[in-house]
Amino acid sequence: MIALTQSDQLDIDAVIAAQEQIDKVDSVNQVVVARLLEKGWPRGLSDEAHHTIWLVIDHAPLAYQLRYLPLVEEQTVKGVISKSDYATLFDRVCMRQGTPQRYGTQTVQRRSAEANAPIYVWPIENPRKLNRLRRSMGLSPIKRYCRKVAKTYGAPCIYDPSLSVEDFE
């Protein structure tokens, strides 16, 4: 999807088709994971399987994420799910609820006709503690993260600690 949306010649039909396929696969995966988690988090799985369960939750609708966030947190404390994965899900839920994020894992690109429009780090609840919190979750400093985002998406990534959620509405 990143490659499709960052192409010099955007093929909107290809983007729509890819998104429809992603949505279809995601919804099937969500049913499978919900059934799997009915009796709690399964034991004895590989690290890859645990990460895959987290990934399905992370890419699900907000209600699904809210349902499983406490279980993901519990598995993070047990060392089953990585701290960085938990931080990502926690921040995504905050952003989707329209509140500042804690760990600075979520970015948004304002809609613009401008090619390579800047990507912004979603507002942070406590900017002075951000890098300390990121480090505690196994995440790189925010400046390094912004460089990675910019390289991945081919657009500047801006972290402005003065921005509020209202600035994005």
C-alpha cells in the first residue's frame, strides 16, 4: 500500500482494490483471533504467532482494539508481547479516540494536493517525558523515528510538541 500511494503516478483504482483486499483479509483474521482469544491468550505459541495476533488487533477497528487492549497489556507485562508493540497499540487507540498519545508512535498526513505533504507526529500527552517513555518501551528517540518515517514514506516527518489534538481537527 505504501508503494502504491507514494508512486509518482497514483493509480487510484489499484489503491482501492488493494485496500478492499486488505479489509477482507483483516476481517477474516479478526474473526479467527476473536475465537482464539475467547478463553484468554493462548500459551505455547511462537513469538511470531504472538506478534501476528497483536498485528491483527492493531489493524482492527477501534472497538476491537479496545476489547483486547487490556489482554495485550497483560501479555506485555508477562513478556509475551513486546513493549514496543503495546506502545503502538496504546497510541493508536488514543489517536482514534481523539486524545494525545503517550509514546509517539502514531503519525498523520494532512490531506493535501501537495505531493509529499508533511507527515506529523500525532500530539503527545507529555512532550517533556517523550524520549524517556519511548526508551522504556524499546523505541528509538523521536528524532530518529521521524527520520525513519520520512525515509519510508518519502515525505518530511515533523514532530512539533506544541501541536494539540485540536490542531488536527
